Amino acid sequence: MVPSPCTQVCRLDPTTGWCEGCGRTIGEIGGWTTAGDAEKRAILARLPERLRRLAQ
């Protein structure tokens, strides 16, 4: 089971559409519970770069 990256900071960046807390898109957040483990791991792999970009 792949844990959710949610940090309870649920605010979407208006420019990127990424959550400022976890880095996911609204579609990724909404589909998390039904996504398979491989898809979840693929999403998790994208998050560090997104969060880095949001922090700039």
C-alpha cells in the first residue's frame, strides 16, 4: 500500500494547479484512492520537482 503524500495543506497554486502542500493536481488528489500502486508511485516520483518549483 502506497501512503498518501497529503500534508493537510490543501491549497492549489493558481499558476501550476499543483497543491502547495503535496504537489499533486486536483485530478491526482481525487483519483488517489482508486489509483493502483504503480500509478501512485509515478505520481510520487513527480512531486519533489513540483514542490521545488513551487518553493521558488
